[in-house]
Amino acid sequence: MSERKLNFGAIGLCAVVAVALLRITVGWHFFYEGCWKVDPKNEFSAIPFLGLAKGPAAALFYDMLPDVDGKTRLTIQKKDAVPDLNDPKKLRTVKYFPTFEQEWITFHEQFVKKYRLDKTQKAEADKLLARYCWSAYNYAAEIAKDVEGYQGSYNRYVQSVAEGANQAEHQKKRNWDEMLKLRGEVNKWSGELSGYGSDFQIQLWRLLTPKQTEIGKLPPIVYGNNKIFVTAPSLNINSWVDFLNFGVTWALTAIGFCLMTGLCSRLAALGGAAFLVSVLLTQPPWPAIWPHVHPEVGHAMIVDKNFVEMIACLVLASLPAGRWAGLDYYLWTFFGKKLCSKYCKQISDAETCGNAKS
């Protein structure tokens, strides 16, 4: 079949127009999703979506989130011989959160070094560090029993899920509700402590002179296994969660742009299909999985809107859709044909040579 017939005549004008419209509309959906996430007013984060993953692959998505169950951040230990905040000569034994305190100390050291604080500023910075550490000590003493109870409840929840391969519907609902309750407790406690850290950074910043502030701000404090070794503050990437949010946002935007304009449309369609596979694994519309799809979203069994759009992406990836009212036409005309003809000629020459030798 000739190239001309494959691109147009073989399937007809109506089919070409339909495929081009499909490419543009699917591309618009991806592009708008990405643009919505770019807007800081919408405060996009992948944490809620991945944290509510269900089904067989749920654990995989939970692992993408840093310390989702608070085992690292909410570890409480004892520390002896800590100078009292109001009477430094008096030493006390306190309970504290190692993960949070260590990050505050590290940030304090970086702050002093970066801005070259004078003696007066450093003394004030030391007082701020002591004040917020003591706030955390008091909070640890206040919630220590609750955190211990949480850890016991969490272990029982994990055991219940592990043992319940063939649980009844009510037990699945109970496990899901228990998970949401436990996650809520973690978010409440860790959110309080993260708030201490954020306020600590603000108070330190206020110690600086106008000339010192011109140096620029340090990256915000990141806790536990959410830390990333290579940061990009200009792109707002300071943690693994930031990296994940950045990747999802701009991948959707790029996929949508390429599909709408017909630029590398097959590759973009495959990327869109791969993303939708991850969405389906996160929220599979299977009847045996709790929670079921909410009726307000629609009624689906196995096949839902994401599945349909995934199939549409695979259809677009199997056709030269970008050459129809798209930029792929120019890529193919000026570059693709030359490369293809050269590559095909090399293969043909090699086959001819091989046949002659045989």
C-alpha cells in the first residue's frame, strides 16, 4: 500500500478528521489538567491522590510518599541533661522528636553560616532554636501516650489487612475507615510540628538586615525521607514530593501540548496512556475493591472514563495522527522520510549482501 493511501485514501476523509479531532480533544484534556496544576492558587499536590490509592498496587503508591504513616517523623525518644529554657543551670530529661529537631539544628547552622550572623544575631538565633525545641519537647510530652496508642492501632491495622485476603464487605470498609483515621492523626501531629519549623524559619529571617536578605532565602526545611539530595529552588523542587508534583504537572502539560499541535504525537500518546495506566492502578474500578467508585463520579465496572481515554491514546499512538493537521507532517516531510529511506536502503543492502554470500 502506498504512503499516500496509508495517510489519507485508505481510511477516508471523515476518518482522518475524526482522528485529528480525537487527538486535539484528548490533548486539550491533558493540557488543561497540567495548566490547572501549574497555577499556585490551586495548591496541587499528588499526596492526597496517592495516599488514597486502593487495590493490589496501593502499597507501591504509598511507598512514593515520604513517611506516609509517620513512623520516622513521629518517633519519640528521651534526652537527658537538657538546659531548662527559663533556667539554663537546671538540667532536665525531656521527650523529643529526633527527626524534627535534627533538621532545625541543621537549618540553624546553615543559616548562621550563609548570612554570616554577628554575635548579637547569632545569640538571638540560638535563643529561637532553644525556644522552638522546647515547644517540641512540651508537645512530645503532651502527645506521647497518644502516639504510642497510634502505633499499636497501626500495627493491628497492618495485621488485619495482611490476614484479610477474603474479607467481607463490612471488614473492607472498616479497614479503609481505620486507615483514614490513622492517616488523619499522623497529619495532625506532623502538621503541628512542621508548623513550628515554618515559624522558626520566618523568625530567623526577621533577624537579618536588608543587605543580608539580598543573598536570598535558604530552601525550606524538609523532614525525614522526603529529603532530596539535588534541589532546584528556582523550580520549587526541594523534596521528593516537590519533584513528584513537578513531574506530574509538566508531563501532563507537555503531553497535552504535543497532542494538540501534533508534535511527536505517537510518543505523546504513549506517554498519556502510561500516565492513565498509573491512574487506573491507583483507583481501579473493580467491584471487589473498597471503596467503590462514588455514584456522583459515575457508574463503572472495570471500564471507566480513564480506561476509555487510555484506549484512545493507544489508538492515536498506532496511527500517524500528528501528520494530519499537525506538526508531525513537517517532521516527516523534511526529516522522517530522509532518515527512513536511508535506513531502509542500508537494511536492503545488508540483506542483499547476506543473500549473495549465502
